[in-house]
Amino acid sequence: MELFTVADIPEIEPGDDLAAIIADRADLRSDDVVCVASTVVSKAEGRIADLADFPAGPRAREIADRLAELTGEEKDPRFAQAVLEESVDLLMEAPFLLTETRFGHIGVNAGIDRSNVPDGDLLLLPERPSESAARIADGLPTDRVVVTDTCGRPFRYGQRGVAIGWAGLPASRDWRGQLDRDGREMGVTVQNVIDELAAAANLVAGEGAGGTPAVVARGFEFGDLPGSENHFREVEGDYVRQALRGWSYTAEGEA
């Protein structure tokens, strides 16, 4: 598999045709996978907001006050309000806000970005990233598109690329029932393909001012294994999430 960036993508404005911009700058093939950063998807979809758009309610002020007390830094309750409005579940409220978005992604601050927003205070994630991926695919020679974001993970330091939306390929491929090298039947391995593509794309896309928002993965073959759209873990089988429901944070870092 080969990965390369799509060069010279301009600053994206609301209403821009991302598919046309990418197609004009890359000689795409029908079996390519195009990985697009959620940042530019959000900008094209007008998901730019100001803090003034989110007048803080009592819950947001309470959260901001507690975070300020724990961290020793002033927190804007309007930002907490934005996070609450972009979320359907608040898993942790200290020492940071860990939430579930409306489309099922779990991340810090509902994935709201406060950098790379020249015309506003906040950049919200796309409302329905898989629909965004499908719309972009409609304008490309390939129907395989992954919308990516960067976020941290439990038990790991730092951030990596993850998929938050996808179109044209299954989210995962199922190795259960296949034999390993010793002839044993595999019973649990389900490979999250779109996350792995997003992480690989993030390596070449880069970060910060030098980052590029679109990467093409060429030569990826899904194979003939069963695929599924399973990506975000259901609450019933997410034991870490269930444990968080009974956990609270104190200034000493103890539950």
C-alpha cells in the first residue's frame, strides 16, 4: 500500500466543494481510499461557531467552576456549554470532559477544536460524518472515503488518527474462524480497518501548520473476509465505559 498527500489544498470556506478540490489536485483511481481530515469537512459544512453562540447554563457554569478549581486555570463556561450541546452523554467531567457525540464517537470535549479556526472561536465536528464521507465520494472517481480526526486513547500516551465517518468500504473485517500460523482457529479478532487507514494517513498528513488535510491510500485491498459496519462499541459491551459511570475525580486524583 502507498500513501501520499493531496498537495496545495487551499483554506476551506463554508460551501466549498471538497470533492472537486481534491479531485482537481490528485489523479485518483477507482480503488483508492481518500482520507479527509474532519477539520476541512467541518469548515466546508459551516461548522464554525463563536463562544457567544453558547450562552452558559447552570450545568456548564458548574462544570467550568469545578475544572477551574481542580486545574488552577480559569475555564470559560461557554465552552463547557458547547461541549454539552454537541454531546449525548457525559462520561467524565473532571479532570477533563469526555463525551459521546451524537454520531457515537467518544472523545475529549466532543472533538471541538479551538485551533485552525480563522473566522471563529470553535470548530465543531461534522454532524453526520459518514454522510459527509458519502457526499465527498459522490464527487470522486472512488467511492471509498474516510473522514478522520485525531484523539487520545485509554492506556496510551499521545494522539493518533481515527475514523469518525466512512463510505464505500466496511468499517471492519472479521478474522474469526480463520486459522492462525499454527492452525488454531481465531475466535476474537475483528480488525478495525477504517481506524488503521486513518492512523496510517495521519502519519503522512502531519500536524500543525505543516499538516495537509487529505491523503490517498493506494493499493489497499479489503480481501474476501466478512466485513461489517461495526465501529463504535455498544454501551452494553463497553466495560470501561460502564466502569466510568461509577467513577469520580478529586483534586488528589483519587476516585
